[in-house]
Amino acid sequence: MSKEDLMKISVEEFSRLQDWMLLSPEDSEAYKGMKKGMMS
């Protein structure tokens, strides 16, 4: 896979994660788990 392909996949996955975070209440365990995963 080229660097461009990997970058595209990474951006798509991050965008999908952001969408889920926007739909989840900030005090939910799911939100906290997603945020923790992003900060690692």
C-alpha cells in the first residue's frame, strides 16, 4: 500500500471516530473509551 492510501484510510477512520463521538454523550463509557484511544 502506498503512503497516500494509508493516509486516506487513516483520515477516513478518524472521521468515522469523530462522527461516533459527536453522537455519544460525553459522560458515556463509549465516549471516554474513544477519547482515550485517540489520545494514545
